[in-house]
Amino acid sequence: MLDTLTGFVVVGVAIALGWILGRIDLLGPHARHVLSRLTFFVLSPCLLFVVLAQADVHTLFSALLPVSAIAAVAVFIVYAVVARFVWRRGVAETLIGTLSAGQVNSNNIGIPLSLYLLGSAAYPAPVILLQLLVFTPVTMAIFEAVTSGQRRAIPILRRTVTNPIVVGSVLGVLVSLSGIRLPPIALDPLQLIADACVPVLLISYGISLHGQRILGPSGRRRDILLASALKLAAMPLVAWVVAAFVFHLSPHDVLIVTVLAALPTAQNVFNYAQRFDVGETIARDTVFLTTVGCVPVLLLIVTLLG
């Protein structure tokens, strides 16, 4: 039990530190903006490159990949239909809520929890690959189209493929596929920068929590609650059903994909909301609720399936 909670304690301490920094205003009024841009343009691309470049190709393209994709797309569709056509939310805000419902924290929470719960830190690699090479380019293309007002395909494509997060992800996968082992003189500087990504992102998130009340009167409570319910309950349930009864995976693989689907909402979604200045309340509160709520969910999954 103690080992299982270690990953959450690490994350919680970093977020709490950010909240304290925000409360005492140590970094000034522009801290959130500066840290957000630093994470989006520098730290995240380095982290994604390092993780994917060192990932095993067989793990990246294992049978876990289609199951994770189906579970994510299923909750994406449910949230998007409700938010867009029932609640009449804008495209960008709907996209933030959709990502909050189905994009998991496969890196800074997924990797340590995978190690503690499943015995290996490599299991989240297929999910990382799916989110970074499929979901992220599509997401960035939509955001670029909506925020820039650009509707022509070529400019949108150009802005998407030059997005630093997409570039870092693609280069990392290419290195992994090529089998090239980067020498320490090339990898270690990137690793040093990458190591700063998770704590800076969590501290930035903690700063954003200061002065805010979770599920406050933002007019988006139902969006947050729907995204959180889909993330914590529907997504792991879909993953379990698809893995066990459609793909007939082994009990161990069923446990893996169910645990991965139950991970909390990715903090990158909050980073996107900050970067494009839309849906920040939805992303922030959903990240918080799912990070806290996934603890009993994960323990229940491990108890029932493990």
C-alpha cells in the first residue's frame, strides 16, 4: 500500500509547493504565464523525446495500444457529443473537456505508478505514443485553426508539424524505430532539461490552484463532473471490457490496460488550456478531482484484477 501511494505523494508535494509559492507570490504575477510557456516550448518536447527515444519498439506497438485507443475514443465521443450538441459549448472549450475526460497522465504519474503497481515502468509507453503521435497533432491542429481563425489546410498543417511537442514526439519515435543508441554526450543534456519538466509543470499547476475553489461558481461544474466521471469510471470500464472480451488479452495485460485507463487526467491538458487561454477551469478542476479520485479506483482495480 505504501509503495502504491508513493507516486501520489511525490506529485502532491510538488503541487502543494506551487500553491505555497502562489500564496506568498514569490514568483510575481507573471509566474503562471512564464512557467506555462517554458513547459510547452522547451521542457515538454525534451521530456517526450527522451522517453520515446529510449522506449522499446515492441512495447510501443504492443496489443495494449488498440485497447487504450478504443477506451479513449469512446469517452472522447461521449463527452464531445454532450458538450457540443447538448450544452452548446464552443469548439475549443469542448476540446479541452474532451481531453480532460480521456487523456491520461501516462508520464509523470503513469510511469511511477506503473512501476509500483505493475512492476515495470515501460507499460505506459504505448499510451504515451498514442497520445503524442495521434491525439496531440489532431489537438494542436484544431486549436491552431480555432485560435488563429485559419481554415486553410496547409497553414494549419505547417503550424501543427512545427509544434514543439509534436516535433519532440516524432523525433523520439524515429530514434526508437531506428535502433540508434544516442551517446551520453547527446542524451544527457536533453535528459537534464527533461527532468525539470514534471516538477515545473506540477508547480505551475499548484500556483494556479491558489485563490481558486474546486467546483466553484464558474458555470462549468457539469462539464467538470462529466469529464471526471468518464475518466474515473467509464474509461477503465471500457478498457476492461474491450481487453477481456474483445481482444481476449491475458489477465495480466487486462490489468495493465485497465490501470492505465484509470490514471488521472494529464496535466498537459491544463498546459494546453493555459497556452490557448480556453477551458482552464475545466482542465484544472478535472485534473485535481481525477488525481485525488483515482487513488481508490486504482486500488479497487488492483484488488479485483490483480
